Amino acid sequence: MVELRVADAGLTLWPATLRLVSPLPSSPMPGLTRRRLLSLGIAGLAVVLAAAPLPGLRRPLLVSIGSELEESLRRLEPAFERQEGAIDLRWQVEGSQDMVSNHLEPRAERPRVLIPANQQLLEQFEVRSTGMGQSQPFTGRPTSIARTRLVAVAWPERAQRLFPDGRWSWERLRSAATAGQWGALGAPAAWGSFDLRATDPLRSNSGQLLLALWSQGQSGEAAMRALRRAIYRPARSTDILLREFISGGPNDGDLAFVYEAGALERAPEAAQRWPGGYRVLVPDPTIEAVPAAAVLGGPATGRQADGERLVAFLAGPKGQEILRGAGYRAASAKGEAPDGQGGRLLPPPSESEREELLRRWQRAGD
């Protein structure tokens, strides 16, 4: 390590500390030369500090993310901090719907950047914020950073029994939910009840997308009640749901609705724990989710400029490369299926449709 000494000043300058040492032996030296050496020492210290920010002096930047992005952010963090060495990237994981509700009030502890599972949730946040009399909540327009689809993961024997011809059928899935028991479907009675896994639609975007797809062509409350009975232990977020599905195995859930990126990323984990792993099934139709990032104005943890640097990194070449490695598609890949399993893509529910679906969900539980 280089040690910078300033003649006669009694200082040794390290990247992380300043400490006193014995002064260098004095020698006759013109005052101009001494001043010159002092200037060089200070300049050297500035270079060292710029190259390696002192511990405790890095600027915190707090980000709120949907759980489906947690593993991706673990990969992104070191690359971003190498590029932006003065920023200490921190994040908290929330259900995307929780994110909208939890950070409407400006305060110093709230995250500077919001990245929910779907850009529509940022639109919802903006509407609710301005409805409370606040000014525009974001410093600029939200930036789409990736694309993924709602898919199902199922244990192979269950998938074969549900869809014997290998083709997705919402009708067969609704019939299984209504029957409630695998024995009624001609499967071994030992399989027990038919258990779907999904997130709580009151807290998570993927659960809301499932409500929209389940209700296609269905009138009345019977279909929603059947879905509510079939869903076993709604999870608060999508990645938590997928981890529970893998750890519990076939005895703890038959089919789960998650995002495709997470399903692909965690497939090796499932195969390691359960021989054969799970199958990824693409519903037809399904709905595409577009994660987007927005920088909050006003009080929050982190500088606005640092939040904008993070968003630019996520949308840039390195960020996109890491997100693709985590199973996401590029934000520009609208409607493209990564595996040739296209199917039909429906638009996500509008705000009024979402509210009606949630009312029906709540009534089904009464």
C-alpha cells in the first residue's frame, strides 16, 4: 500500500485513515518547495479517496423491489457498485401491492426507487399520490426494465393428470378446483385435496393477474369461490410462494402460479430437491408483466441523482445482460416468447377491473 508523507507536517495519508507519525528529518528547504510538497500530498490523498471511498462515507440508496426481483438484484448489486463506487445499494423486499400502499407518505425512511412487478402499479401509485393532494411523485417517467409472463409450475404427475394431452386448459383447471379432490378426477386418492398455490391478490400483483385470467368468461361468484377454496395458504409475494412450493414438494401444493423468470431461475433448485423437478406450463391465454423502476421525489433514503443512476444502469447493457441471465426478457421484447410457447397474451386488468376483481375475491371469502 502506498503511504503518502507530507514533509514536516507530521501526517501519513492512507485510503481509510489519517494518523500522526514522526515528522521527517528537517532539512533546509525553500518555503516554495515545502508548499509544493504539501500540495502534492493533498492531491495524492484526493486521488486515493476517489479510487476507494472510505468505509462509512458511501452514500446509501434504498430500493423497494418485488420479491421476484430479489435474486436478480443480488447479481446486479456488485456490478452496479463497481461502476458507482460511492453508492451503497440497499434494498427491501415487498409484495408489489404492498409497495404501492406503504410509501405514499413522503418521509426520510422511504425508499428512493420503487421497482414493482408491473409498471401498472406505478401508475396506480401516481394516481393515489396525486389524489392525496401531493405533487407528481416521480422525478421522471417510470422506466421499463424487463418483461416476463405469468406461468404455472406443477409436479410432473399432477401436470400429466390435469392436462393429459399436454395442452393447457383453463376449463380443466376450474373443474379440478370445483371437484376439490384428486380422487374425483381419477387420480390416486392418496394425492388428497387439489391444492393450488398463488399469492394473496390483496398484496401481490401475480395473484391479481390470476384473478383476471380465472374470471375470463365466468359470470357470478361461483368460479371465484371455487378458486378461493382451492388456493392453499396464499403467500404474500411471488418468490416466497415459489420457495415454499419447492420446499414443500407435491404434498404441499400441486400447481403454483408464478412469474416465468422466477420459475426458470429456480428450476435447478427444484430438480435438485425433487427428482424430475417441476414442469413450467404456459397458460393460454396469459398476461405479461413488465417490471419498471421509478425514482421518488421528496424525502427518501438516497439522492435522487443516485436513484437515476441505478435506473439507467438497469436499462443499460450490463443491467439488461444480468436480467436476461435471471430469466427475464428485454423490455423491448414485447409479446415475444423465449421458448416458442407463445399462447395468447391478454392486457393486464385496468384499475377499475382490478378493483372489481378484488371486491369479488373478498366477497368469496365471506
